[in-house]
Amino acid sequence: MLVPTALSAAPATAATPTVTCTSLTPGLAAKLTGDVNAALAGRATTAAVFVNDRVTGTSCSLRKDQRFDSASVVKVIVLSTLLWDAQKTGRALTATEKSRANAMITQSDNTATSALWRQLGVTKIQNFLRAAGLTNTVPGSGGYWGLTQITAYDQQKLLSRITVRNGLLTDASRSYILQLMNAVVSSQRWGTPAGAPSTLKVHVKNGWLSRATHGWRVHSIGAFTSSTKNYTITVLTHDSTTMNYGVETIQRVARAVHKNLNPTATMNSVITPPAVPQEATVPVPERGPAY
């Protein structure tokens, strides 16, 4: 008796992850899903995305739990930890702390960040992460704060803590963080703000870092508010060959999101970052000590 020989199938190719969206607004989820996936189509970049809009009840995610080296977006965690720690004793920030916080967020100053990281210590930062529910975020070791491991979902949780009243950060602390994120210097306002209508108040923090593996890490987190709007966008990327390739990947996603969440508004012009990064590259082991 002859036994039929099974035909060998070609090895299955893993499907490329795609953005998935849900919404309480009819038709919005499908439109957003299509437009954001189109924005990422053909990009030689690994991207993680999280979008949350409280007004329309809309959420989008892609690789939400994948970890990335934080680069400078961790500076929002540092500031949040500083304020959270000060709240415990009801003290105001000192003049030095305010100066460092301002430089760290608005100019992405690395020296100021290292000073605050040393002052706080990893234990306090870990305690803040635990209290904030950022369960997949791991502080960088050896003082290398730019190698903190972050996820898009945890960054969304952080932005939620900053933009919505809660028991972790006081209204004054949240207002201070948003004020500094709104005052970021013009050369660092690329990324998630691309395509946002001028009617929205923009709060942003970006980061970029090149390493031997995974090329450029380029990230942008943003909150967009007005009397009728309150939504956040996180895009984390690595595997870009240049910084600007990563920036363009982020901005393609951002333009798709802003267009769909503000269908009748006029979009702002394309944001072009400087050809050369306007911050010193964050400290990593292959480049010497952090401080």
C-alpha cells in the first residue's frame, strides 16, 4: 500500500505586526487603523505606537509592550519622580532643582539630568515607577539613565498621570510638567506634534540615540490639549539608519493621528528637525561614563 507523501509547504512568514484601533466614535477606528498602517508601510524601522483620546474614546496600539532604550524621553520620568518625592514632605523645589528641571525638559540637557538622577537615586525612581503602574519600565543601571527600558504602553500610562487628575501627582505637579513640555525649544519640537492643529496646546518630549545594535533610537511622546481636546501620542522606534529617518517615521504616524482626530481642522506645516541633533548624545557604556 502506498502512503501519499505530504507536499512540503513553504515556511510560513510571520505577519508584520499592524496597528489596531478601537473607538466609541463610529468609523474612526477603521479609518485610523488604515491610515496609521499606511504611514508605517515600507518603513525600515521597528516602531511601537500608543494613542489614547479620551474625548472620542479612541485607542490605538502597536508593539505596546516591546522595550526600547529610552534615550531622553526618560527625562519626563525623572521630573515626575522629583515632584512626586517633593510632594511627600510638602516641600517646593529648590531654585537649583527648578533650574535643572527646566534645562532637562526644555533643552534636553544631559548634565542637569545626570545631577537629578544622582540626587534621586535608582530606588526612588523605581518606587515612582511602581506607584505609577509603569510595570515594564526598568531604570538604566550604572548611571546610564538613557538606557532605561521603556514601552509605549508605560509611556501612555505616564502621560495619563500627567494629563488627568489623579492621586499620584498633584494638580500643581502636573501643571509644572506640562508647562515645561510646552516650552521645549523649537529645534526639538519635531515628532508627535507634526500635523497638530494650531488650536491645540502641544506638550512634547523627544529622544534620540545611536548605538551599534538597532541603529538609531528615535522617540517622541506628546500630549495635545484644548478646551475640547485631550489626547496623547507615543511613538518609539529603533533600527533607523539615520536620525531623520526615525523622525520621519514618527511624523508620518503623527500626521495620520492628528488628521483623524481633528477632521475639520487645518493641519500645521511639516516639521523639519535640524540636520544635526541639537542635544549631546545621551551617555552610554561604549561612550564612557555617564558623569
